[in-house]
Amino acid sequence: MASDKTAAAVQNLKKLSANLRELVIGKGQADQDEIVSIWENLKATPRTLRALVARNGSAAMEGLSRFRENLVKLPGAFRDSAVRHDAPTSDRTRSQAIFSNFFLHIHSTKIHPNSLRISTTWGLGISLLSQFAILTVTGILLMVYYTPSLDLAYNSIKDLHYVVPTGRLIRNIHRWTAHLMVLFVIFHMARVFYTSAYKSPREFNWLVGMLLFVLTLALSFSGYLLPWDQLAYWAITIGANIAASPNELVHALGLPKIFNLGDLNKELLLGASSVGQDALIRFYMLHVVALPLILTLGICVHIWRIRKDGGLARPGGTPTAAGQGVGTVEEIALAPQEQPSKTYGLMCVVRDKSPHTDKDPDETVSSWPYLLRAELLIFMINMLVCIALALFFDAPLSEHANPAVPENPAKAPWYFLGLQEMVSYSAFIGGIVIPTLTVIGLALIPFLDREDGESGVWFGGAPARKIALQSVIVGALAAVLAVAVPVNFGWLRNWFPGIPQLIIIICNPGSLLTLAYVIWSLNVMQQTRSTRLSAIALFTCFLVGFVILTYVGTFLRGPNWDFFWSKSSWPIH
Amino acid sequence: MPGRLEPDPIPRRDFIGIYGLWAAALAIFGSILGMMRLPKPRVTPEASTKFRAGTPAEFSPGTVKIIPEYNVRLLATEQGFAAMSLICPHLGCVVRESVDGFLCPCHGSRFSLQGTVLAGPAPRSLQWLSITQAIDGSLVVDTAQETEPGTFFQV
């Protein structure tokens, strides 16, 4: 069949060719030209057709070709829609990059080199932000497996530790980063304090910082219950009872039970009268939703205020010798009649031999890349430290919670051990009054010390360094005394067994230590007539006291909270 | 002349605006108060504070029985029965019995065998709990009901 058709087609072609030849040979030049032109047209047909389609072809063809074009341009168009500037190669485009990017616009486009100096901040704030980011990510990952129920909580932590791929590493990172964050909050606060960075106009941001400090501790504390091990159970039992400790005062005063406001605190915290399922779910809610939400909001306000308060507090002046004097205006005395009726402000007057082109009065540099690079470096160091800690040290997990037998000694995490030492004198004074007064006192510093002084400089002079050193000695002596006297000689109840409870509550080593610190700081104020120096004295004393009490609580307290010089001398039981 | 005694009348729109704002503020404040009511439970999930510790016949004088679920120490003497809470009145740890009294492992409070506080941060002595007798004769201890130290329940 096919060969028949082929044969017929060949026959026809042959006929056509014969006819053509006959036509061409038999005709004149004009006909030949016409035939050639027909042939030319034939050859051009596809192109003509295409042109025709392009000119007034079908809408579908047009849409498709446009779509193809868009597809080719997609990467470029996508980039242009997200980023509205050229590649950051010049200072202008770098500034644009910072300014127009949601995630970067919290930075100023230019930054003073003194703000970038490591000794200005030690990168503590960015470290804290990095740690919070690490905690958020690892926390979300842990939530994948963790179950907040009495029956399953402990086992889900065990699963994370032994079964879940990378579970142990992620939990370790979460635990050690949380410790680091508490440590760095304290460092950060000390840095801001000793560089006078809380002074006007930054008073409010110091308050926000205090809020973040308290929230960080609350987050750590709420996280402690979740593994539902012995440490968790007893730490929260003790914590909840500290919240209920105003009852001590009610009882000591002999008031009726209706005044037991402490019970309300405890009930709100635990949802019951002892630590159980309700407490676990409450602490879980606080730890994963409520507190992180408030903390995130607080961090946003804190960073926003840094910008609104004029950037970081930093040592003033220009960093290079060439910049000295740039931006200063010398006043010229004129006779009264020659004084201009109008004054003109000059942004910058150059008074030097060398030209200061491309330099503003502060010699600021572009945030891209200098600031961003510094931030990335700090972030990477934090990642490195957290992962290294997590690789080498496992997060502790003691045995399953047992409400009948507390661990002996039952110790809180290290940053609460100073507090536990205070609580071992009086729950109400050591656990509520002194911490509350400390936080209020810290919060009031910028409002009570309003002396003018250079912000951003460490200590700010020899007198301050001298006072700080003296305060370290005074603070340390007083703290050692506060521990040593009760350890060696007992306290009021041992001396006067019948003494009223109220006196024991009010007059304990912790309250006397606080009083000693306050008296020392008032004495410094009296001697130096400086609120700043007095604040340095008080802050240094509290810092040293915190370190010493934490050390005592961590290393020198053993079973039954007895004093031991080393763990090796703990009794065997 | 407007003054303290004859103040300018508040324009109608200002009046409505101001009272509208106050109404909104009150509503928000009221909602917050209402929300704060939720976390305080109406009933606590714990079992009853009363429990049966056994029949008097089970205890010969001088017997000590510790009930770990309630952290209660029941003592039978010639004078009668006494129940003492083992929960430290300081911060709620469970005290341990030593040779001459009780020690708290958490913050080092010391108590005598009668529960009197001797040293440490405990603000008061260990609680003695009330004992009653149920109809079937068993001793019932109520951990929420404190009694005077030295009170013995006689059958």
C-alpha cells in the first residue's frame, strides 16, 4: 500500500518536474522571472508566516511568547522585587542595603569606629541575641518530641537523650546556652553599668534591660521543671514555697490565715497546692509561649531604643590623628555693631593643613561591612562555644521525680545558689525581700545617679577605679563574714533559743550583709559627694557578694546544707 | 467669666469622646481582671487531705509508721497516737530522721524528735496533725488540720 502511494508520488513529482522544465524552457524571460519569484516566495513562507503571526497572529501565541520571556527574566525580576538597590559596592549602595532591608534596618547605616572597638561592648549584647536565637531554634526542635505530662515528660527527655537522632546534642546545646545566657546577661549589665552607659538619655533602656534580666531568669527557672527529674521537682517545690514565704511573716506576727497572700502566689504558679501535672503544664506554657513572647517584645524595644537614644554609648572623639579638630568651630569675637543679625550654622569647618575629603566629623564608617562582619563573628563564636560545650558535656538528668525523698543536697542551678544561700537564712527575706530590693535598686540607678560624665568609658577615671577596688575588698570581706559566722558560731536561735521568730526573720546574715553594703555605699557618697561613685560601690559590692555566695552554695555546701571545704569530705551514707 | 465656680460647659462632642475613652479603658481593665481569674483554680486536683492510717490495733506502743504518700509520721505511745508532718515548714522539702531529731536536706534546718525547730531557717516547728477515728475504727489523719504539739489522740 505504502509503496503504491510512494510510486504514485514519485510519478507525480517526475511529471511536475517535466512540466516545469517544459514551462521554463518553452517560455520567455518574463515567465522565467515570475517562476523564480514564486520560488522565492515559497522559500520565504515560514518567515512570512512568522511575521504574520507576530503582527496580528493569535492571542494565544502572543501570551505564550510573553510568558517564555518572563520565565527567562524570572531570577532578575525576583531579585529586583526583593532588593531595591544595586550590588553593594559603593558606600551609597551599602547604606541603601542597610536602610531598605527589614532585617538590617535596625542598624544605622554608618557607625563610629569607637562603637566597633571590642573593649567598648565586648560584643555582649549581640552574644545575648545570638544565644536567644540558638535557644529558640533548639527549643522548637526539642518540642517536637517533648511531652508535658507526668507519665511521659521524663521518658521523652530520655528518648531525646538516647534515641532521637541528634537529640542529645540539641538538648545539650539548649541547656548550656541557657546557662551562658544568664551569665552573659550579668556580664552585659556590668558592662553597661561600669561604662556609665545607663546615663541620660538611656535611663529607660536600662529599665528595659532589667526587665530582660528578670525574664531571662524566669525562662531558665521555668525550663527547669520540664524534665521532671529530681532536680526539677525539688527546685520548683522550693521556688513555689519561696513565692509563698510571705506566710512566714503572717505566722510570726500571729495574724489569722486569711492574710496568707503567699498561698495565692503558690496556687497561681502551681495550679494546685503541690507540684504536679497542673504545675508542669503551667511551666511548659510559660517556658515555650508566654515568657519567650514577652522576651522577644522586650528585645525589640531594647534594640529600638538603642537607635532612638543615639546609638551605643561610646568613648567620644575621633579615632585618627588626622581627624582631630574636625567639626570644631572656633568662635570669633566681634564688636557688637559688627555682629551679624542673622547667624548661619556650618555643619563642619575644616581647620587643618590636610584636606579632609570624604570624612564627616566623627569619621564614621559604613555599617556594611564593618558592623555586620563584627556581628557575624560574635554569632559564630557563640555557635562554636555552645556546640563545643554540648559535644563535650552532657546536660544533667537525675532520676525520676520522687515527691517523698528530696535529693540531698538539693541544689538549684548555679545562678540561684547565691539566692539559695540567702534562703538558707530566711526564706522571706532571702528569697523575696532582698531580690526585690536588689532589682528595684538596680532599676533606680540611672534616676538616682544623674551626674554628668562621659558615657561609654570604663569606670571613667582613677577615683572610680579606686572605689571599685575598695568595694571588691569590702564586699568580699562582708560576704565571707556573713557565711563564716553562722557556719562557725551558729545564729540567733542557737544563742537565744526562745527568741521571737520575727527577729530571726528580720535579723539574719543575708539582711545584715545587704545592710552592710548599703551603709558602705552611703559612706562612699558621704566621703566623695558623688552619686556615681556611691553607685559603683553598691553595684560592685552586690556583684562580689553574688559571686562569693554562689561559690559557697556551689562548692562548699554538702548534705543537709552543711559546710564542707571539699566534696571529698562529704559523709558517706 | 469662666472660673472654678462657673466653668465653661464641655462641648457635647468632647464629653462623648472623653467618656467613650474612659468606657473603653474600663472595659479593657475589666477584661484583664476577668482573665486573671482563670489561672486560679476553683478546686485543686489533689486527693483529699484526710487519709486512713490503719486501725489502732495495728500499732503497739512505741511503733513508728511513716506514710510516704502524705509525708506523715505516725507515732504510737502509751499516751495515745500522734501524727507529725515531715514537710519542712521552711520551703517544703521532706525532712529525714536522724539519731536525735530531724534534718532538712535542702537548707539545713534541724528539729528535735518532737519537731521543735532547733536551728536553721525554718520559721516554725514541724506540724502536728489532727487525728480522728472513723466509724470502722481506723485512725484518720488530716494533713490540712494542724493541732497543738504534744497532743495525743486516745482511742
